[in-house]
Amino acid sequence: MTETAFSRVYGSGSLEVSAQVLRDFGLEPSTSELMLRLGLPSRLSGDVPIVQFEVPHVVEIDGTGLLAIAREPWGEDLLLCLSASGEVLAAGDGGRQIVNGRLSSFLGFLEAYEAFQAQAKVEDSGPVVYSQAEMQARLEAFKRGEIPKRSAKPRFDRSEAIKAMVSEWRSLDAAALTEGSWWSIVLEQIQDGLI
């Protein structure tokens, strides 16, 4: 994966990752190389980011050492971690589950999610509010032909955009979308318009 593959995710910069921490943890080589080359995203750009990255540190959960790399913003104890084999895991609230098979897939999912959110935000900018005097002036200008008619632009089709995002997710890591998985819950929240 190249740096440009994750341009949205790394748009706000990156957190530096310590080679010593990765070595001491025993993280598998390809994930270590990716983290040392790119760092971790410093901040996702969305209004409500689904994860908040942090400087990697070792934590012990249920007797297993994991490398914490992020947390879910709605729960202090809901961590996103890497196993020594490079799997991304959600850990906390007394459980653990695989989020993605590898860090590059996780970053790819986030990249597609951020692209979807950016597209949805542009298309859903909300109503414009004018005072009565402003609206009267605009109406008069329109009648005089000073304000051209807006060209019909394609409207944002949320359902189609979600399908496209899910298709991209499946191409990256289909197993991450199994029922009850971390990403399937995120997808459900997206479909319900909660995020």
C-alpha cells in the first residue's frame, strides 16, 4: 500500500510510531514496516470520527498482550488493538473480536468510510436561510434574469453510495463484514443515518 492509498485518513498528519515499541511487542514484520513508514493517522476528518488513534502502547487484556493503537470515541475502555500477528481487534467491555485481518485493510476501510462521509456532507449541506428582505431582493434579481437557473446536478444517493463503500470493503476484507462484527455494526449505524 502506498501513502496515497490512505490520503483522506492521513490528511491531518500522522502519529510517530516507536520502532522499539513494535520490536518489544513482537509485531509481525509487514505491519511493523507499514506503521514505521506511515505512522498512524493523527485525526480522522469527519465530524464524528469512529476511531481516535493514539500512540501505540502495549496493554494486557484477558491475559493477552495487545498493542493498543486507537480507541472508540464513545467508550474510554473500548480499544482497537493489534495482535502480534497483525490482526486488528476490538477489545474492551469484557470481550475481543477481530475487526480486520490486517492493518492495511483497516486503513482501507477507514479511507472508504471517510470518502463516503465527505461525499454525504457535501451533498447534505442543509437549507439556506434568508431574511425576508434578502429573499425579496433575490426574487427580483431572478425575475430580471440576473440569477441564472441552477443546472440540475446529480443528487447524492445515500443507498448507492453505501453499496459502493461496502463493495470496496468486501474487496479489502470480506470476513470483516460478517454478521455481528465490528464493521457490520458500523455499517448498520451508517444505514440508519446515525453516523
